[in-house]
Amino acid sequence: MPILHLVLFRFKLDNNNPAITSDEQNQQITSACNSFLELKEKCVNPETMEPYLLDVRGGKDCSPEGIQGGITHAFVVEFAGESDRDYYLKHDPAHLAFVEMVGNIVEKVQVIDFVPGKF
């Protein structure tokens, strides 16, 4: 049964450091987002050496509702099942490297996993 992994980010904005421009911050955020999307090819099953993420999508918030709570970017990763999701979270070197890379520029992360239609 497929599992959807919803990841929400609020990136840090360093307005107190004049050495970092908003252009530099935007480049860091864009690079981080592109790196997240690249996980679809970089995350491979250790036995088959084939990519195992069924889908990875994401983007910048564009909601006019104003109830984002500071969240600025959202991503959805689709797994075939729990074993793929668990490997991704605990062991996948590409995912673990991504988590380490964005640690300095992310202020808040929220994650929710769900099985579509299962309540």
C-alpha cells in the first residue's frame, strides 16, 4: 500500500547578518529545493541499485489563505510501502546527506506520512 510522505519547510531568513544578501538566501533555498527533488534519482535500493521513490514533487507556497504558519515550501514523496519509507528515513545515504545539508538553513520542518484514503 503506497505511503505519501509530506514534508513542510520554513527556511531561515538571516536579516541580522548583513554579510548574507537576500539573493544568497534565495540561491541557498533554491539549491536545497532542487536537491530535494533530485532525491528521486539519488535514492536507490541497496539490493537492486535502482531508484525506489515512486514520485517526488514540491514547490514554494502560493496559497492566498494566509494560514501557512510560516511554512514556505512543501514536498510530497511517494513510497511503495513502509519498508521503502523506513529505509529512506533511517539508512538511505542520499537522504541522510540531504538532511545534514539543509540543517543550517531550515528553521522548521514538519512531516506527516499517510496512506491515501485510509482514515
